[in-house]
Amino acid sequence: MVQIPARKVEVQEEAFCKANHSGQRLDAVLPDLFSSRYSSASAGKKAIRRKEVQVNGSVARTDMLLQEGDVVRVVMKVGSGAVWGSTAGKPGLEVAFEDEHMACIVKPQGLPTQGTGEGTVQGRIKYCLQPSPLPGALFRPHHVHRLDVNTGGLLLVAKTRAAGTALAADLAQHKMQKRYLALVTGRLEGSGMIDYPLEGKPAVSLFRVEQQQPSATYGWLTWVSLWPKTGRTHQLRKHCAYIGHPILGDSHYMLHRKPDCQLQLLHPITRQPLDLSIEEQAAREYERICGIEAAAAAADDDHAQGRQQQQQQR
């Protein structure tokens, strides 16, 4: 049986209760004592439940009443305490970036983001990342956003609570730029903006044509970069279908190829710019599909020539 090491704690902040705090509940007083950490009593209560608050050296309770002179400390557990990293026979994931705060992994197509077990991203990421030694390290690394099952690409993962909070806030405030690559049917030209409401709300996507390829089945296939400026459900799929160029293999909106190939963001802790990309993998996938299309076209040509020769012999 694997023994999980005990996690040490470090004191992050300390405050003394004043006379006006006497008789008040701890969770209600925390926003006053540590205003930069807790914006509300609800946030304080969650911290207490995570055992991140001590009163006079003991783990605090949410219903604890304070007295003047009580010493309240905010503590953080050091290190994840969990067994991460490569494990023999366990499936991992490709890692595009990793430091002690966060990571960015490459999600394969067909693998759900959420769920338990090795058939999901959440069940696999612990096998491919190193534990964080920092205070506030998560017991397990956790993804901070999702990709559809049939979408492959870059997925951000938090290794500490601080990084997870900052990444989630940046996502909510649209401070990150995501670029997708899709193979759409037909011959799309140039670049532009798709402004078409979805779910009764404004929805905007930008596109830029990268390459075009003749197709025996569809006439043409177009490799296109897509930037969603809003976050509606299946926005890119719906927008491509709306302009008459559905994503290849999309059985619902006529998704098969739509990798999230680039993420531009600020590091959640250092705030240094990060530009993460899997452009080479996406290009290889495009070449593979074009090879299949070229082979199909050649087979059609051979078949047509064979029929012509048979007719001439008659």
C-alpha cells in the first residue's frame, strides 16, 4: 500500500482579534482581518472548511466565536501530499508547459475532459505532472477549463489553489486568446468576422484561411484558423455551418478536426506572457487528411480511366 506523506503547513498571515471582534463568528470576521484574501464571510467559511485557518494554534471551526486577543493565522499546506508523476503502465498525456504553479497539457481527440478513471483527462493528468512544493498545492492537479470530447488541443491545469483562482479569473474576463484550427468543407477565401447571434445572445468569431486542398468528396477542403470572441455552446461549429463551410465530419451541424492549437495568456502568478502552441502536430494532421483525400482522388481517376479503356475496347 502506498503511504502518502503528511503535509506540513506554513503560516501565511497572522492577525490579533480586537475588542470589536469579541463574540463574533470567525467566518464573519475573516474578511475584516484579511481583506486581501477573503471578500466575504462565505469565502472565509470555505477557507475554514479547508483547514486553512487556525485560532490560537488550533484548527478553527466555522461556528467558533472569537475573543479579544485571539491569534488568527492563515496557513497553507506545503506540497501536494499526493503521489503524482509517471506510474508504470499508467497512460499519461503530452505536456506542452509545466512549472510549480501550473501546466498546459495536450488533450487528444475522443478523450473526455471531465470524469474519473484513465479514460478521461482528469483521470490521467496526475500521471504526467510533477507535484508542486508550494503552499496551497492541490492534492490533485485540476483542469481549469474544458474542451469538447471530439476536440483535441491545449488544456490549462492548475497545480496550486492560487494559480487555479487566477487562471479562472483570466478566463472569465477574456484575458486569454484561443486559436483553433479546423478543416472545413468547401473553398473558403481570405479572412473575416462571423457575427451571428447564438442562444439569443451576441456571438462573434474571427477566421483566417491557412491552406486549401482539392477534395474528391467535397470539391475543396480549407484549413482555417478560428478565434472565438464569445463563448457560446458549439460556437465555432455553428458559425462555420452558418457561412456554408461546416467542419469536416460534423454530423450534427453539417466535428472531426478542430484542435485548440494555440493559447496566449499571462502566467497566473508571475504575469509574464505565455505563448503555447501545438502548430506542428496540427500541420501533420492536416497533411495526413490531405493524403487520404489525394489517395481517394487518385483512386477515382484510376477507376474512371479503367472504365474509359473498357469502353474503347468494346
